[in-house]
Amino acid sequence: MRTAVVRVDVDPLALLAPDQLREGMATLGGLAAEHGAEVVDADLAVMPTNRRQVEVLIAGDDPDELKRTAVDWCVTAFGGFGTRPSAGVLTYVSRGTDDDAQGVLAGLGLRGEIERTATENGWDIVRVTLLKSDLRRVPESRVHTALEASLNCEVHIVTV
């Protein structure tokens, strides 16, 4: 399963005092830990008022559900102070796994077979088999670049 980084603006109107921001972060960290997630440590009180975003690391594949979950936790942690947290950008942590490759393909609306081979000098080559019809919708160069960036290894695309 992939790990998402969900960014949430916890103080869009810049209403919270430093002690409220710190208390909210402590509460959010506890909520996340209870659910097997993590919050990237940040001192929101020293951030510019227009960048009071937290980063919540949550395992899952449904971006909408992950955003809802992170926002719900932030509402619980910060909402009592009169702010309305809102979801920001969602990205994924890449560890170079086959699940990461499948996630990249899914993000492009593709499905494919992944085969990984280790070379003699310890490097991996990942062979991705895709349908030719899929590559009419998404350029092969875009797929190739996204996979190499996510996997940090050599990628060969084969079409059938």
C-alpha cells in the first residue's frame, strides 16, 4: 500500500495564536498515531500565516478518502479554536516498490504488469507491460518519465 502525504491548511484565515497552533499539533499527532499515521513535525507558529499547513502521512490508495481523513483529524485538533481546516495538495512517498509503480500507472489511468529483475551489479530493471491502446491516451514518454522518477531505476516499457 502506498503512503500519501496529505497537506492540510489548518488556519486559512490566520486566526490561531501560537499556543493554539502548538496544542493543535500535539492533538493531531496523537490522533494520527492512534490510526497508524504520522504528522511531519513543524512549528506552525513560526510559519508565515498563509502557509500554516500540516503534512499527514497516511497509508492508502483512495486520494479523496485520504484527504477527508486528514481534514477530519485537523478539524478535531484545530477546529475547536474557530478555524476551518481545508485540504491542500496530496502526493505520495515513493520507496521504489512495485506498489509505487502500480500507483503511478493508476494515477495515469493505466493498468500494467510489473516485472523486476536485479542486474549483476545490484541495480534493478523494471519491465512494464502496457496495452498499445492505453498509450494512445497517455504518451509513452510521460509514463516512462513518471515511472523512472518514482522507482529510481531503469524502466523498460513493452506494449502488447
